[in-house]
Amino acid sequence: MKRPIGRLVGTARYTPSKVLTNAELERMVETSDDWIRERSGISERRIASDEETIAHMGNVACRQVLEEAGLGPPDVDALIVATATPDRLLPSQACDLQAILEAKNAAAFDVTAACSGFLYGLSVAEGMLASDSARTILVVGAERLSRVTDYTDRATCILFGDGVGVALVQPAENGDRGILATYLKSDGTLGDLLYRSGGGSVQPPGDELTRDRGFYIKMAGREVFKAAVLSMADACDVALQRAGMSGEDVDLLIPHQANVRIIEATAKHAGIPMSKVVVNVDRYGNTSAASIPIALDECVRSGQVSEGSIVLFVAFGGGFTWASAVVRW
Ligand code: ACO
């Protein structure tokens, strides 16, 4: 087994305090608490206020993880933000966060891989450590999906929530703790199963965008579900194979939190009992790139992840993208 190059030395999260329950959604669209919980496993999700921009939420989480590691913003060499819902399209979300965080020595850039974005960012961070171009890296998964969710579309508005999670990544320093394997994959031919047509340079602001509700996420749920199950299975297989492990070696599976049925199918495929699988989709819904770092931070703080734990991360998202990582904590 290769010696790890990078290690996750700390985590933090920011989840807005405002809760949107299934009961409230019942009053907004034709749906029911039973339907939502049975089909997705979601009971409630968090919704950011006007002040809770991604830069704001990211700033709070990043300052916390740095402080807990005995570091400050000037120590950060690189700030990588994975998001599909930046505060604005230009400059990058990472630059807006870099400014408010006062990380004045950091390179800053976004990674766009939808729900797989955090794991993509982690892999990029590992590459930066390998090339010695950075030694202290913040990988942030951040979303404000409520701003691009169509609350008249019952097929999507029940799913999404807001939040931010961050991991502090540093060199593994010749130990055996750290990132043991990563895997990134994509299939752009499936892009039209989950997309937002507006906000880019093809569909400018105007009547067509308004008529098509092109600013909002559109999704073919059933097709996404099927593709997700297959890609999550592939992601488990390849990361475990690259780490020289099987499902039996895994202490904890932290999957992207999209739908509890997708999570159960993934765990079954990997041969990992549900007692070793992290599920918080019931409380946060799908927070896309933020879901894995939020879940990880909960596990670190509760002691579910501790020194030496073998953790398998696996995600899929719009693009399509999928990704995985095996870490010895
Ligand atoms: N309430 C009640 N009925 C509903 C609702 C709702 N909120 N939404 C859809 N329905 C209806 C449909 O209209 C359909 O009715 P019909 O049979 O009369 O046509 C019926 O329920 C079944 O609809 P399906 O879409 O087949 O339901 P499914 O079991 O697939 O569950 C769900 C839908 C939860 C969206 C599921 O498909 C899913 O989770 N898909 C994956 C979504 C996902 O993971 N996205 C992640 C990527 S996010 C990112 O990258 C940002």
C-alpha cells in the first residue's frame, strides 16, 4: 500500500438554523410527509437566510477549523471551494471567501463537480501536496441550493438544503494516517438528467429564461436515481481496490446524502452493514458538495471517527460525476 501524501487534520461545518420541515412543504406543493420520507428518507432540511451567503458560512467554518488546529488565515496556502451554487459567478466563490477570511497568502479557486465536488477538491488538494505547491489547504464543500430550487416543483423542492463543511488538509508526514486512495469519474452524456440552463452564457437573462424557469434546477429523478446507484457502486469498488481493501475493512462509510435508498443500495453493494453507514439526509436533505464534509464533521465531533478509523467516502452528482476516497483517520 502506498504511503499517504495528505491527511485530513481537522473539520468544521456551518448549517443554517432555519429548518424547513416536510409539514411546511405540504403547504407549499402537493406532497406528503409520508411520501417524502418513504421515497427519500428526508424529514427536514436547513435554509440559509439572506445574510448566510456561502462566503459568510464558509468564513465561520474555515475560521473554526483553523483555530482548532492552532493556525490562522495567513497560514492557508490554498483555498478550494466545491460548489454548484456560488454567491456570484465572477469572481470565483473561493476568491470571495478568501477576501472575507483574510487568507492573504492563499491560492483560491472553485471546483465544479456538483455533489462529488468535495471529493474532487480533496483529490486536487492531494495533488498540490504531492507537487509541494501547497502545504496547508482548506477544502470547502458549500451550497445554498434553496436559492436555485423551484418551490413550485414538488419533484425537486423536497430534496435540497443549504450548508457548508470544510476539511483542513496537510502533508501526511510519513505516517500511515491519511488519504489512501481517490477515484474521480464523469459521464457528461448524462448532463441533461440534472441541470440548470440559466445563469451561464448560453441562456442570457430575458423572457425565455423566465418562461422556462431556467434559473432553477431541473431533474429527471428516476433516471438520476438509477445512474446514481450504478456510479456509487463503481466508486466504492475502485477506491477500495486502489486501497487494497474490501468492504470488510471499512469502519465507516460516509456517502453523499441524496436519498436513503441510494445509500442503502451502495452499502449493500460494498458489503458494509448499515450500522457502519452514516445517514443524516433525514435532517439536512441533499446539500450537494457540502453533504460529505458536514457528515464527516458530525462523525469526528461525536467520536464515530477516531484515530485509525478506515473511512470510505463516496459521492455522485450532476454532470454526471462520481468520486470516492479511502482515508485512514
Ligand atoms: N410528492 C408526491 N408525489 C410526488 C412527488 C412529491 N414530492 N414528487 C414526485 N411525485 C410523484 C410523481 O409525479 C410520480 O407520479 P406518477 O407515478 O403518477 O407519474 C410518482 O410520485 C413517482 O415519481 P418518481 O420520480 O418515480 O419517484 P421516485 O421513487 O423515483 O422518487 C426521488 C423520487 C425521491 C426524486 C428519487 O427519484 C431520487 O431521489 N432521485 C435521485 C435524486 C438525486 O439523488 N439527485 C442528486 C443529485 S443532486 C445534485 O447533483 C445537485
